Amino acid sequence: MKQIIVLMSAVLFLAACASQTSTWRNMSESEIASWRKAGVVAEDVDKYVKEDMSAREVLDWKNQGFTKVEDILAWKRGNFTSSEAKEWHDKGFNVTEAKAWVKNKFELTEAARWKNADFTLEQAIKNRAKGLIPNP
């Protein structure tokens, strides 16, 4: 039984090492250092690279307070810069909401005013079309 446990542990260890090594494959030492400086672990590098993000760009996102890979990629895919995403996030919008408001030609200040007045996007669209604006 001990031999099976030791063997299974060795297999898992080798698999983990192989996955980490393959992530850094074809990267120079300076590229690896850049990713590490950005606080990116080996398992996440491929996710960023697939989205054409550099270590510097990821660091910008992290400096804006975004720490989760999924959050960074979602906002990036929504065509937000790190600073724009922070502004929308700080006003209480998630990426899905922010994309919808932007798609409907609302700037952040206006969208936040409607949202803070407890209007849904649909209500804001209808009321704005009537020339109305929410009270500040």
C-alpha cells in the first residue's frame, strides 16, 4: 500500500512539474521574470498570453486593484482599459452591466446617476428618450 501511495505521489508531482514547465516553454528568462514581477503564477500565464496580454498590461490591471484572472480577462474582453474598468467597478457596475450601459451609449457618469436613482438600464433608456434625467 505504501508503494502505491509513493508511486501516486510521484506521478502527481511529475505531472505538476510538467504543467509548470510547459507554461514557461519558449519564454526567455527576462520574459519569465516580467511575468513573475507582475505577480502572475505559471498556471495563469497561458490564459493571459491567449488574450494577447503582456506582463506589463497585467501589472497595470493589478495596480488598479484587479487580482483575479477571470475578472481581468472579462473586463479586457469587454473592451475596457484597466483604468476604465476600475472607474465602472468603483461606481458599482460589474462587467456585464458596464458593457450593456456602454452599448446603449451611456457614459459612466450618466449611467451611475441612473443606477443610483434605482433605474434599470431599460428604464433609463426609455426615460432618457423622453428627455428626462434622474435627480442628482
